[in-house]
Amino acid sequence: MEEVKREQSDYIDLKRSEAQNHFRAQTHKVEKVKRAQISVNQVTDFFESRIFSWIYHYFKSRFGPKQKFQNYLNTPDDNGVYRMSTINSNTNSEISIALAGDWATDTVQSDAIGELIYLHDPDYTFHLGDTYFVGMHDEMNVNFIFDNSSWYRGSSGTFALLGNHEMYSRGISYFRDLLPTMGIYSKEENKYKGQKASFMCLENDHWRIIGLDTGYNSVGIPLIEYIFPPKCGFQNDIMEWLEKTLDLKNDKRGIVFMTHHQYSSAFEKEFVKAGEQIASIIGKERTVLWFWGHEHRLAVYGKFSSPNGVSAYGRCIGHGGMPIELKCEVIKEKAKLNSLVLYDDRKNTELKDVEVGYNGFVILKINNDILRAEYFDIRDELLFSEEWKADASTGSITGLKFELASKEMTVYNNDIIKAVK
């Protein structure tokens, strides 16, 4: 049977609702059956199979236990901390890391982003979470695992963070099926050795690139979660790893955090719990870079701190594969409070009468103490770049450059751009 790829229009007006996401997942699944229909009399069977399948999978996912959270306690030879390396034997070589958020949609657009990342030939690749619609086995296969899937595995390693959509199926396929195919690449064994947990760290003598899990606690108890919404904080295992394995309080290398959920936003609600947990270890004053997804847009923030949280320069890069619906407007009060710098509101096309923007990805280039971030769209056009310098003796990071290559993006506050140069 012909493989049915999804259309970006399938994702228009997608809410963060388990019921809706399970329904759309089952709708797409039975499209394959629909193509094989040869009798009009089978349409009713088709419709009923979609409804009953949705009901079954929804209630199964909502009321079953979550997949057991994984840590590094049972992997004595792997503590989740990896020295940055490249296929070049020269240890002083530049390291490149590709980041894509909310990418796994199995669409022509996500395939295109995957191909562009491949052409940039990064040493490492990171997916910042959300395998749509509900992170079930079939969705893991077509996006990441099958030989013809378009996720590019970096030559030195590849990792996937956990988002809320994977937890709509209780995280089962994420931990069971996806993580064993990811991780650090072993040249000797000619394979990826498996990602042992949903958090990890790449490091050199000057920088630490730390991926953390805000997804596991993003889904609450049915009905009760509407009264007490999940705060998307870290598991205790992660906090212990940050404190003891990474010795985050005393280590003074520059820090780049990656999570699925946003720490600040000028468009939607923030999830500040993770920032507060980080601040409990390194304090409020130490400044970090922080990349996240969840919101389906490209947006850049100046220095921001929640009342009890860490100080961070945030970058929302949740524009990897989902349609960027431009109907969501800036909340002016939050834009000022959260130091919105710029965002990409360029119109690409229309889907179901909704204006849609451009998908994209980020390439980090790390050369000793200098980190350069380059932001590309689906045409492989460089939109802007920035450079940062880490001081491993103090823990400080300093913005050196912030260069706009595209004149079409909306600059919300030019003074902040000047401040980080």
C-alpha cells in the first residue's frame, strides 16, 4: 500500500489536548485504509474504525501508567556526559551541532529540514521534542527509525529530548523504541550506542551543552490537571545528576541549556519551574543560553529571569516541522517583561485560510571558547547569527556579535540587540 505522508494542513489549529491529538493520529492511520476502499458500502466501516480506535487509544493512554523514567544508575560506563568530538582526529577542530524543535511531523517540510541538516553535515543532532501526534510507535518509525526516515544522525552522535506529545502515549515508544537507536556513535562498533536517558551533556574545556527533560512531567492526572496544570519541572534524578555528576554549582564553563518547554514567552504561558530548579543550584545571577521549542515559531529573547529563576538568553526554535501559524500575536506586556528581541513573522503560504510562516533549524559551531549560532529557514537562507564567548574561570558568557542577515524579520527591540553585541 502506498505510504501516506502527512500534510502540514493536518496540523492547523492543533491544540495541546490529548483527545484531539489521538483523534488526529487515528484519522491519519486509517487514511491508508481509505485508499484501499473499493466499495462505497465500506465507508461506514471506515468511519466507525476511526471512532472506536480513537476511543480505545485515548482511554488507554490517559489512564495507564507512564513509562518508567530512565536515569544513569544502571549504566556504570555511561553517565550521560560526553566529550565533544568530530570525525576529524584534531581535538581543536570546530564542533557543529544541529538543533531542530517540534520537527517530527512526517511531512514534506520536515523531510526538507532533515535534508538541509544533512547537507550541513553536523557532528551532532538534537531534536528538542514532540513527535506528532502522540509519539506512538508508528510515528517514531516514520520520523526517526526506518531507513527512509528523514532525521539525520550526526556523525558523532544524535539525541532526542522528551516533549509533551510523546507523553500523550505515556512516553512508552520514546523510551522503548526511539532511545535505543540514538546516542553517541561508536566508530569501532559502527553503530549508535543508544541514548540511556532523556537528559545528557556534551562538553569541551569551555562549554557545556546540556539537554534536559521538561516533558516527563508535562502531563498530569486526568481532570485534575485542569485545576492544577503541570509545571513541567525536572525529575529528582535530573537534579541529582546536575548537582553531583555535572557538579554544576562549581563548574564554571559556559552553559547552553536545551529543553522542550519555554522558560519565557511573549506569546503564550511560561514554564518557570525548570528555571527555578536550575537557579537553586547555580544561583540567579549566572547567565546561560537556553534553547527550547513547544511554541511553533522562531523568537529571540534578551536577558530574562523569572522572580526565582536563572538568568537566561532564550531562543524559541519550535519551527522545525509544525506549521507556524501567524495568527498568534505578541502580548505587549509580556514582550517587555520577557525582553523579546525579534521574531520571524514572514508569511510563506496559507493553509486552510491560515497564514503560515517558514520552518527552520539552528546550527551551533563551537570552537574552543567561542560559540556561534546560525539560524536558517527551510530555503537554507541564513536569517541571523550570534557569537558568544565563555570564560571558564568565572562562568560568565559574553555576547560578541548579533548580525541580522534577513531584513524581513520583525525586530521588536533593537536596543536589546545592541546590548548583546
